[in-house]
Amino acid sequence: TQNQAFSAVLFFHRTLWNADLEDIAGTVRARRGEKLPTVLSEVETRALLGEIDGVFRVVAELLYGCGLRLNECLRLRAKDIDFNRMAVEVRQGKGGKDRFVMLPERTAPVLRGQLEKSRRLWESDRKAGIPGVEMPDALERKMPKAGESWEWHWVFPSHKISKDPRSEIWRRHHVHPNGVQKAIRRAAGRAGITRRVTCHTLRHSFATHLL
């Protein structure tokens, strides 16, 4: 390639002649091509989703059905889901912006089921006197008790109580992203998909299938 040839000439001059080429700052170099993201076909996407169970299946359905980033999905609160409008409010997305995305009808039933499970955990935490979930920085100070309300509870709460590294409070956090990533990677293998599949692959596939 052009860049390899250019590097070879530089090496030749520097190593054999012990000299640098002069005035190479303006030399035109070939641009590196951008790596194209992996995009699944609709058949592959259905096969992948069919190999995922439990809470990770619901997460994957939202990543694909709503085009969410993984962290956007895991940070969803109960109040962010609006079944009447069939919409999901994404707060503090990329660039710190809020936005609404449409909730596909096929995803609504599994999401309702997930919210029921989340509410049972919330009720259990309230009875046990466990501190409320983490709140966004400004609201943590203004509304210190809001984290105990159902509206602010995680849509995808972890099954375990853990120590918040910042506040050192033992509370319930959302599902860890590593668990989702591992589940999707393993599901891709079981579905016979040989290409590298990540959570972001579902987002790219969502955008492509809209075209």
C-alpha cells in the first residue's frame, strides 16, 4: 500500500544512509479506511435473541428494538417507560442529552414482565430497610429520599446488594454490563454466528433494518 511504501523509504534512509528525508510534513498520505461495524441480518438477529434467556433477553430486545446503547438501557428507571405512549425516555444519553425512542409492540410484553420482577425486588428492599437506589448527582442532594421510590427504581436491578464505591452505601445497583456482554457473545456462538457480535451490534442492526 502507499503507506507501507512510504514507511519503507523512511526506513531505508534512516537505517542505511543514517539520514532523514527533509520537508515531509506536507506529504500526502493515504487515509486509513474506517472499520465497518458488524450488522446482523433480520434472520440472524432473531436467532441471536432466541438464544438469550431471562433479564438479558429483555435487555437485548431493547437494544435492538429501540436502538439503545447498553449503558442507556441499564440506567433506565421505572418512570422512563411509558406504555400509554409506547415510548422510552432515555436520560443523559450520548452528549448528555435526553430523548424519547419508540417502544416496539413486540417488546412491550417482555418489558412489562421485567418491570413486575423489578417491583417485587423494590418491595422487598423497602421492607428490609435497604437504602434507595443511586440517584443522578444533583438529585441525590436535592431529593435524598427519592431513590426509595418506585419511580426511580431500576428497570434492570441486580439480584444482589453491593457496596457503592463512591458513597460506600450498601444498596441495589442495576445489572452489570459485563453480564449482558457475555450473554450476547455466548448466544451468538450458539446461534452459529461466526462474526464478532457485541451489544452495539444490535444497535447497528436496528439502524440498518430501519432503512
